[in-house]
Amino acid sequence: MTVAFGIYVGCSSCCIAVNKDGKFEVVANAAGDRVTPAIVAYHDMEVVTGLAAKQGMIRHAANTIQNVLRVVGTTEDEGQGQPCGGSGSGGMCRPNWEGGQARYSVQRGDKTVQVTADEVITHIFSLLKEIAIAHTSEPELPVVICVPAWSSENTVAVVKKAAKKATFNVQATVSQPAAAVLAYGLADDNKQNAYVVVLHCGGTTVVGSVVEIAGGLLTLKESITSSSVAGDSLTNVLVQHFAKEFYTKYKGDPLENRRSRRKLYNASENCKHVLSTMNTSQVYVESLWEGVDFSTTLSRARFDGLVAGTLTAFLQLAREAVQRSGLTEAQISKVILSGGSAKIPRLQQLVGDAFSKADLLCSLPPDEVLAAGASMEAALLLGQSTHASVASSLVPALATSIFCKILGSESNECVFSRGTPTHSRQMLSQALPTPAPANCTVVIYEAEELVEDPQEEAVLTQIDVTNLTQDSKLLRLDFHLKSDGSLHVVLQETHAKINRTFIIESGRS
């Protein structure tokens, strides 16, 4: 039994999926959660990672590090423009750059210690390794890592190095949009061309991407990233709402000190997650301000009204990516939502309305989609005798789709769609007219889309099939697109014992 893992590491959270025999399962951490905070806290005698680090942020803010992925592999000039968190990150440990590398100053006992961003992210992978080893008895942990679409080559290199330090056997990395497409198996059909929008709504960024699927090959046409609106923007809206409500009741400002602000941020974040699945959420914060407890209730309808403008900004990013790709909303056939904030029902409704002709795919939990897609890629790579881990590659492919039609019948199907890479194979069973004629003609032609009457210049070849019998029902055609661009076709009909082979030389497609 082959076991492979897929990991998604983002700025605010991480997730791991295991793939056994072609089926994936997102696995839980020790606390029973399937999504783990990407947070690391340095204490006097130990390093705490994940949920425990997040829970201790109020007491140990100065020694707690989050959003580390934003700064790994960056220089000082690049890193200074990176957001390091929302209003809930006040007092959090901030990076500084020494020797071209991001570092953090943390207090460990009586000493101030410098730790690099590379070390911090290695701790995150070490936690994920502990989750992984509970699901396999094999000594190796093969993994594909999904990285954000905005990640630089340096960032990807550091992520791979950190995973290897945590004893993962890194097979490859895959970007967010590709992982989302893989999770839903959209690349399996190599006969259909499709444009897919992937909207990732993370904690610190929103990414709108357009992916073209052609012949089983994925092409990222456009990707736009925004840090001005994200999941923490929604949380901050709730923080301001609850702070105003508290002030109205008690004439005190819970945002005036870091501790109260952090408590209110945590409660607002929890409220946001609850309202993704429930119609109302109870909010309670003990000793929020000068010993005063805060208790309130928020409905989903009220929440939708508060965050309406922010959700519209999320959607606008997807629309902008479509426009930059030179497409219209009507040309999009699928929309995939990923990221924790994509669980919000109102956002799903807005996206569905904007892309009304597309299928909205959110049957998988949005915050688990990317790890699932990475695990699918890991399983594919392990199933190959050899593989190369590369960031991108140039693959020879068809410039125009190829179709096969039997004249006089309704049989007219796509053989290879535009963008199909060489070396590819396809088998079709084409229905003959009823009753079966003694002779028929098969036309193989190229076109942008299926047509009933292909132009003469579009016809690649025309084959006359003779001596068919009354029992003849189907023609079987086996197409083999060679790496040199030639198309080899085997035509068979069992009742008439027809078996013919012919070659269409390269040069047209």
C-alpha cells in the first residue's frame, strides 16, 4: 500500500492530507482539529507550535510568531512591504533583517535570542510530521507541498528545505490554483477545454486565479493577490462592532490596551467561524475591560450586513482576474472556493450569482481543499517510475482541437482538445448510422469547437470504410498522438473484421 501526503502551508494556518490507494483524507492534529494554526511561540524551556501557541498569544505575545511564510526567503526591501497580521497581532514578535535573512528576537529566560524565519517554519513542519507519522508505518514520508500563488522561488526553496529538515521526502511543490483543480479531479478529462476560477480566501490574503484546462494540462492564465482585504479583515469588522457595543453598554474602550484587544479579536474570530455553519453565535469574553465581562449574540443576517463590503471586495478580485485573462464570466465553467473564509454562506452565494453559468465547487471543506489536492499530486508522482520536480516546464501541445465525425450519423466527438500535450492516447467508439450501411466515411478534422460541416481546409483526413455488415454497430478508433506531432490511428470493426492503420503527419496542429 502506497501512502503519500499533501501539505498546505499558508500564513495563518496549515493542513495535511494522507492519500492511500488513490483516496485522500485530511487528518486531524492532537487536538482533533484538521486545520492547524501556523503559529510558533518560544518559551523559556520549549518551543510551542500550532493551537497551543495561539491559545497562549495573550500572555506571550512578544515571543509569538505568526505569518512567517510572508518573510521566509525575502530580503529586507521585499519584506518591509509584507503585512505581518491584522489588528489581532498587536504586540506580536516582528521580523528584522540581518545578513539578508529575516530574524526574530525572542526572550528565552534571561537571554534575548535571535531565531531565523527558516527555523520558525521548520517547527511548523515538525508539528505536521508528528501528525503524519500517526498515519503510516512506513519509514519515509513522501509529500507534495502546496504553496500560495504569490510565493517567490526563494520562498519555495526555503519551504522545501524546512520540510526536508523535518524528515519529509519532498516530491514536488504545487501552487494553490493547481492544487484546487486537482482536488476536484478536473484535470482527468482530456477531451474538454475549460476555464476555472479559483478564489482563495485566506487569513491574510485573497487570491483570484484563472486556470485553463486543456487536454489534461493546467495553465495558470492569471493570478491576482490582495492583502488589503482578507479573512482578518472580516474579523476586524467584528472587533469594531463589538467594541462599539461594549462602549455603549459600559462606557469603556476595550481597544485601548493590547490584552483586551487580543481577547476581543479571538472572540470575534471564533464568532466568524461559528456563523459559517450556524445562524447565531454567542459571544462571551471574561474580564474584557477592567474586570467587566462582555456577553452578546450576533445573527448571521447581521454579520452578512456588517461584512457585505468586504465580501464584495473578495469577489471583485476574481472578476478582475477573469477580465485580465481576456475572458467573460460566461466563459467560466467551474469556480472553486478555498481558504477558511470561503466557508461563509453569503460569500458562496455572491460568487454563485456572479458566475451563474458556472458550477460552484465547494463540496469539500474550503480550508482542506489545497492539502487534498497536494496529496492527489503526491499519489500521482509516486505512481510514476520516474519524475522530475520542477517549478514549470514547456510541453509540446496541440494548437487546435481535433474531432472525429462519421458522415450521415450523429457521431461527432472531440478526440484531443487544444493544449493536449504530446505524448497522448485516446480511444473512441463511434456509433454507425441505423440501419448499418455497407459503406461509411470517417472525417478527422481540426477546429476551435465541434462543427457539423467542417471546412475542407480543416479536414486532416477522410477515410472510406467499406464492406460493413448488418451487425456492424460501432467503429472503434484508437488515436495515438506522438511526440513528433504525428497522429497514428487504428480503425477497427469486429463483425466485418476491419482493422486498418494510418498516419497523419505533423505540420497542421
